[in-house]
Amino acid sequence: MRIINLLRQRWPYLLVVAAAIAFPLVVSSRYYIQVMIVAGIWAMATLSLNLILGYTGQASLAHAGFFGIGAYAVGLTTKAGLSFWLALILAGAVAAFVGLLIGLLTLRSRGHYFAISTLCFGVIVFIVAGTWDGLTGGNVGLLGIPAPASIPFPIIGEISFAGQIGQYYLVLSFLMLFLFIMYRLVHSLLGLSFMAVRNNEVLAETVGINAFANKLLSSVIADFLVGVTGGIYAVLMGSISPTTASFNLTFFWLAYLIIGGVATLAGPIVGAVLVTFLVEYMYSIGEYRLVAFGLALIVAIIFFPRGLVGVSVTLRQRFQELREKYRERGGGAGKNAIDGRETDQAF
């Protein structure tokens, strides 16, 4: 019975998951599958940004820098012969360690001071990636990054990631994993501490929550996740360049988050998929697509501050309120009719 009730409540999410699984089997265009792969990677990066920005309230603008650190870590180690799966864990650990060092310095500042200091670090990573020829390959970047090795399964056989379908399901699997991690984290006591710091840092300190430690932990977790995302991006693209660590990516992810919905689990995914497809669809109008994208972002900020997911939640709540009022009126009318009948009989 509990499972049936859960299915009734969560059926829209299950429908979306089923559609995502069936997408490469139904859509024959390799172009649209590739766009979905990129959108999935951007969704993972935006989810990790949502943790530090949406749930902890810290506007980190160095996210693309940690994405680039993870990408270069996987590119260098896999070309040296290390397994992709080990390289992926290493990339996340390196990004988290660098994030810990940067967080110890920058998280003592607040507001726009913190945002500017993290932006400076992101610019430094971008410059280093373009000038350290001996390590990063300079402006040429790293070429010939090997694809992930196949995984043998006893029943379904070997799963290869050399093809586009395998890469799509690799990204989808990690996206679902990220979503599960975020869900468990947000609905835990630690997640509540993050949100308490976001809502009122001074008040959180007065009730015994270490605001600095929580902000640092949130930052490290977000950096680990985006470092892993950068590693996946590196092996799927096969090559990376300094633009992989460009701070412009951070602003794109920020836009996805604002349009989809800040401090929501579905918002980063909705924003990343929707905007990625819209930008690709408007590619024929050239640079004007960026103007249209900017106008859409302004409209979203002014009229939909909670994003598309926030709007849907608000509409659903209002619909439920109207339904409850309708039921109350119907029940009240029935009750009055019964009372009136009993009164007439009594008279």
C-alpha cells in the first residue's frame, strides 16, 4: 500500500525518468542525442552550483575553475594510463582539496566580496590553463583523451562507452546519482544547517550552528561534484582547452539555475536542458541568440524570481487550495441542507 501511494505521488518524476531512458531509443538523430549529452553535463554542473548558491547562499563564481581542474586531472591521468574510474575519483578529490584551500581564504568574506574573490580564482585557473604549456598544453589543450573502458556485466554483456548511446547513458546515470545525493543531502540535518546559514547566518550562529564550517563543507562537496563532472566532460569530448575552465561557463550555469529555479532539485535540470536546446535551436540567428537569451534571463528574474519550477509549485499549491475550498463549500452546503431538513422536521 505504501508503494502504491508513493507511485501516485511520484508518477510525474517516474514518467520523466522513463522518457529520459527511452530518449536515445526513440530519437534517431545523433545531433539531438549529443545535445542531450551536453545538457546532462551542464545539468550536473548546475546541480553542484545549486548546493553552494541555492541551499547555502554563497555566490561562488569559481565553479568553472573547479570544473576545469577536474577535466584536466582526468585528461592528464587517463593519458598517463590510469583507469577512468580511478581518475574520476581523483579529479573530484583534487577539485575538493583545492576548493578547501580556496574556501579557507575566501569564505571569511561575505556577499559581493566573496563573489569577487572567487571570480578572481576562476580567472587565475583560466589563465594558468592557457599558459602552462608543459602541463596543460597551453591554448592547444589536451588532445586524444581516451574514452572510458567498457564494463563487463554477466547477463547483459559488455557495456561500451565508445559510442554515443553508451555515453548518453553514462551521463544519465551520473545525473541520477547526483540528484540522489542532492536529495539525501538537502533532506538531512546537514542540509537543514546549510539552509539555516543561508537564511540568517547570525541567527544560525546563535543556535549553535558553525556557519563557517557549514559553508566550507558545502563548498567542498560542490567542488567535488563539479570536478567529477569536468572529468566526465573531458573523456566524452576527447579533448579539452582553456575554455573548459572559462568563467563564462559559470555565468551560463548561473543562468540555467535562475531560469530553472534556485534552491530546487529539478530547477537545474529543467534550466540546463531547456536553455541548451533553445540556444541550439536559435543558432541560425547568430549572435542575436545571446541577446534573446539575455532578454529571457531578465524576464525570468523580474517576473519569475523562483524560476520555472517555482512557478509550477506555486500553481500546484493554488490549485490544491482552490480544490480544498471547493470541497469545503460543497461539504458545508450539504451540511446546511441536512441541518435545515432536520429543523423543518423538528418544527
